[in-house]
Amino acid sequence: MMRARYGLFFCRLPLLAGVMAMLLLVGCARQAGSPESVAKLMNTVWRAVEVDGQRVEFLPGQKLDVSLVMHRTGAVRGATGCNNLSGSFSQKSDRLSFSSLTTTRMAGPKKLMVRERLFLQALRRTAGWSVSGRTLTLYDDMGSRVARFIAVGGR
């Protein structure tokens, strides 16, 4: 009888170890607003890879990457693919918002201008953020993803 109990325990040991490993990984994940995540957020060149669920590709007539750099001063700089972008942002813990966004006024191909409008709208809807590895994700106030970026330089 005693042997059967130990056998049952050792059969469940791999499952228990797996559950404990998952809990450890979740507990060690960097949270938005943590000092490490904020350090990654600032002064990093973030290139857009997705805006409103659409993949961001280099389009004909495009001269600039769709990108952002957030500075510790609260200034944001970047590009929409056609125009340069500037403005300000506010970040507190996992909350992030952009304001006073302006762009240069260069005209470009219609597809490029449509994507520029969608990108600016996504930034204006941003209410939250997270960094995982080299990926920045922006969320609206309902928690839906509005844009995703990869780190391409900085620090």
C-alpha cells in the first residue's frame, strides 16, 4: 500500500514541476511600468510592425520607417513613413498617452497617406503599453492592441 502512494506521488512530480516553472516565469515577467521596462521604453528607436491589426510594410514612395523615439523629457519624435512626427507623451506605470502630435506636411502616395492617418489615430488612442523583450505593444483604454513595434536602435 505504501509503495502505491509513493508511485502516485512520483507520477505527478513532473506535472507539479511544470506548474511551478510556469508560475516562476509569470512572476519574473517584466511588468509595464517596472524600472526595467521604463528604461527600455525611453530613448529606444521603435519601428512599427503592426498598426490596427495590419502589418506595416515598406510601401512604394516611402522614404522613412514608421517609427517612434520617446525621450525622458516627455518629447516624442518619429516618422510616419512619409512625414516626420513630433509631440509629447505622458507615461505613468502601465499608462501611456500621446498629445500635441504634429507632422511635416509632405504629400505621398495614397496608400502611404492612409497608413499615416491610421498610425496617428492609433497613437492618439493609446492608453497603455507593455514591453516584452524587444517588442513594444500599445493598447487603447479597452485593452485592445493598437500598435506593435520592435526595437531597432537606441540606448
